[in-house]
Amino acid sequence: MDMLNNVSLSNSAELLAAVPHMLGFYPADSLVLSTLHHRDDTTQLGMTLRVDLPSSTHAHKLAESLLTGPLGERPADAVVVFLIADSTTDLPHTELVTTFCDTLSQSTIGTADALWTPTIREGAPWRSYLDPARSGTLPDPAISPLAAAQAVRGATTCPSRKDLHTLIAAEDSEEVLSAKLAGLRPESTHAQSTTLPQRIHTVREALQATAAGKELSEDQLLRALIAVTDTRVRDLALSAALGDWSQAADELWRTLIRKAPTPERGEVALLLAVHAYLRGDGPLARVVLENLEHSQPEHRLGVLFHQALDRGIPPTELVTLVNDAARGILDELGWHSNPFTS
């Protein structure tokens, strides 16, 4: 997740309660790391990373891989480490946490705090590895300041990582989804029998109707899905995340990805991933890209965007890329205004 502005987390308990909203799901048996960045007279949370709980022998290697990966691309001033694991002891996996933090410190990244809790729920105990005398119980994560901020952005916090994947799961079998699309293609929606402006218009109409709260027919949804398989339509539609139709685009892309068989899934997956990331829902963006990389490893742009997320690409840089892509299509068409932002 990228920089979280205008959300104040004032103590260790609030930080722990915010972890599910930074990840998009409630973690279990996990090591989680959040970066801290000093800005003028404040300290801001940066990206949050999670891995399944490693063994102590792998702690050093894990820290080094982070230093040469995302922490190398976006250096942090410090980190907060969270260990979430049920245990009969107050501070489990102390060797793991110590080795991990010591490796980071060798690259001048200090540990602002390292916290343990058995589970992130209201009333669960927590304790600090850096000062075991510091301890307490967690507030309700559902009413944390970050939970409210994420809800405003339209981001989703799921009970588990599996539930996050369910949000984008296909609504039917590959055979059924493909048959529905095949039934529409001969009616003039195939890339060879419609013009680029017509395909753009199809998606724009779907966004307009969604923004107006109108329910789209199955045919309208599938025609929009077919239209965005044209990469030029996709590149232009990426900019819907930047305008007044942002909320409508979020709803439409989520609907279309569930109706897409594998061959048609790639472009709408990219639309949803870029859109989610720009809206502050990095966890959903990552899950979409993981799904895309698994089903279509040859999808070059999907792989590149996944790598960019791993490096912690700033949203401002992604906005520039989206605007550049749209400008290229508008120049090709000779249009002066973007139909997805105006």
C-alpha cells in the first residue's frame, strides 16, 4: 500500500489494528512489515508487505531479499515489524524477529517497533519485542481510523486472503463464459467489424449507466468486456480512474472480470488492478495481478505492472503512465478530449 495521508495512528495498538486494512485482509501466521518515511515534521506510513511466517533460519535471507527488492527501490527511514501468530508464550519467534531486524539495521534501516499479537481482533493481547514491558489489548479493528479511510476510498478488507481472491473469481465455468461471448461476437462486436470509436462508445455508455445507478443487461456488460479486449480501448479506459467516473469504473471492472473467461480476462484485469492501486487498494491490485500472472503468464503488461508494484511504484508515477497511454490513443484518433474523463 502506498502513502496513507490524513490518517493518524497514535500508538502501537492502533497500528496493529490497522494492519488488516493495510493488507486488505486479516492475516494469520504472518510476518508483516510497514515502512516509515520522515516528511518534514511528520512520519508517514509507506508500503506494507506480508509473508507467511518464515523459520528463524530464513529470516536473514528474507530481509536481504527485501533490501534488494522493494526496500531498495523505495528506501525507508525505519520500519515497524508485526508478527501475528497464536502461541502459548507471550513473545514467540523472538529469534526470527531479532535476526530479521538486525539484518535490516545493517543497511541503516532502523526498527521503530516490533509487535506481536496472536490475532488481530478486539481485546487480543499485544506486546513489544523491543520493550516487553509495553503491552496491552487491541481496539476493535473495524472502527480503526484507517478502516474508515479505506471505506471512503471503496477499498475492501476481507476476513482472509482467500476471500480477497473470491472477489474476482469467475462467476461461471470457462465453457459457459466463452459461449456467452461467442454468441455476441457475430453481431458486429468483433474487433474486425467495429471501429475503435464504436468500441470506446460501448464502454463509455456502460460507465455512464453504471454511474447513473442503472442496471446493465448481460449483453451490455459482455459487449463492454469484448470492447476492452482491444488494448487501445483499455489504454484509454485506464484514465477512468482519474475522473468523475472513478467509482463507476471500479464497479464496472469488478463486474466484468467475473464474467471474463481466461482469453478475455487480461485487459479487464489490468484495468481493475491499475484502478484499485490508484484508489488506494493495493492489496486488491496485487491479488488481481497474481491471478493474471498465474492464468496468463505471457501478459507482458500485467507482469510489468506486478513488478512495478513489487518495487513500490508511487501513484503519481502511475498517473503519468496512464495519462501518457491515453494521450497516445487520443492522438491516433485526432481527438482533443478524453471520453473517459470529460
